[in-house]
Amino acid sequence: MNTITFKFNWSIYDIRKLRDALSNSKCLHLTSNFACFLRISFLNFVGERFSSFEFPTLEWELHLNLERGTSKISIWLRQIGPDNIDAIVNTKYKIYAVRYYSESNYHAASSTIIEIAKSTYKFEKNDRLGYFSISLDSVIQSDGSLILQCDVEFDCYNLTLDLQENYRKMLENETFTDFVGDEIIKTHRCVLAQNSAVFQRMFDQSLMAEAQKGEVIISDSSPECVRAMLEFFYTGKINDDILEDHVEDIFAIAHKYEVEKLKYICERFMASKINSGNIVKYCNIITLYGAPTLEERVKAIFDSIKS
């Protein structure tokens, strides 16, 4: 997993004049037999796209909508990409305006930060992240301009590249032969070992029963969860319906066998489901296993309650 952070600044000059012009705008349109007045109902501004050189297929742009007949503006962040549909991206963002006390003294000591929107752990549409309407007068500079800033942090797994690397290593190393035991669930021990450090250690030590018999007995997890983990080993994906029904148990087996990427997916899924009825359960999971992504979400909820 790669974690990347960066900041983007966007200044829109004379936006107060544009708002006033929009309120008063009208255009005379003549036809062969009548004349009519057409009015512009809104203006949409799009900031320059920004991205990280470390992950160029993922980009963002800020949008601002100025609508006729209202004192409010709408602001949101649009995510473009990643191009690779198998990449998992967890985007955290914060959009805010900066108001300076003096036009001639633009520095942090004389400024006020006005938060407009920030990420939650709810699933959002990538083309309208943080969509929010706010009074233009509350964020505008004394000279009629608007200064926006956006902080972005994202975690990214590229599952396709990870799988390609895993199977490339399998071909090169030829570590283990096929594993087909007398269990209902059949798999290849090379796949198990390549995806889990625990399985790797089991099969890498010739004196261990698993290495000698070519068989692993899992007694503390359901067949559904084992199959879900195997599905992830082979495809890099996991069915959403299975996660919905078994996410805590899948997280437990992923923790047991040290499958970090699967743990991360489960944590994100659980974080999106937190509510007042289950937050204690998730606190217990954090205490038992340690789950940094889930813990961050729980802390954010408690911080919001305190404030």
C-alpha cells in the first residue's frame, strides 16, 4: 500500500463581480417573428487538474457552481481515475477557504481557515466528493476574490500488479507443488504461501505437519470465510455480498494468516458501516486485533461528538 499526500490551491478572482453580473444578466435573442430574453442561470468553474507524480493515473479537480438567484455557491471535488479498474483507492480530502484580514498581508498569521467539506467513511460518488453549498459572502476576500485549498491523502493498492508479481514469483521459484488434500475446499499450497506469510512458514518448514501432509486444518473459521479468502488470493477481489454478511469473520481470518491487503479492505468496509448501534462492537475488534483504519474512523466519530 502507498500513502500519498499533497495540497492544491485555487484562486478565483472577481467572483463577486461575476455573481453580480450573473444576477443581472440577460441576452436579447431575435427570431423571424418574435424577440425573447435568455438568461444565464449558472456558471460552473473548474480548477486545474492536480495529481501526484507517484500515481499519475489518478487526478482531481475542484468544481465551483455559481447559481443565479442565490447567495450560495456549491463546491465539490471530482476524482478522475485510476485507469486501472483493479486498483483500490481510499481518498481522504479536506476542502477549505482562506480569508485574509488584509489584502496587502497575505500570510498564515493574518488568515482564517473556513472548512467547507471533508471526507467521511461513507461511500461517495467520485465525481462529487464533498459536495456542499455555502454562502459566498462567508468565504470571499475583501477584494472580491475567493481562495480555496484542498488537502488530499490517499492510500492505494494496485491489485493487478500485486497479483502479477505474486504469480511471477511462483513461476520463478517453483516453491511448492499442487496442494490437494481430502478437504472439501481444495487449493494450491503455492498460492497459499505466496499470499500469506503464515502459510509460507507452514510449508517452508519440512518438519511441520502441514508441509508433510500437504493439508491445513482450519477449525476456527467457517467454510464461507475460507472460500472468501481463497477467492481473494486467486483474483485479488472479494464479493461485496460476502463482505456484507461475514466481514468481521473474514477480517479475523485475514488477521490470523497475515493477509494485509484483505485486512485493509475489511477495515474500510467496516468503517463505512459504523453507527451508534455497532460502534462498541467495532471498538472491541480494534482492541482485539488492532485495526488502524477502523480506529481512525472511530476516533473521528468521538471527536465530532466532543466538539
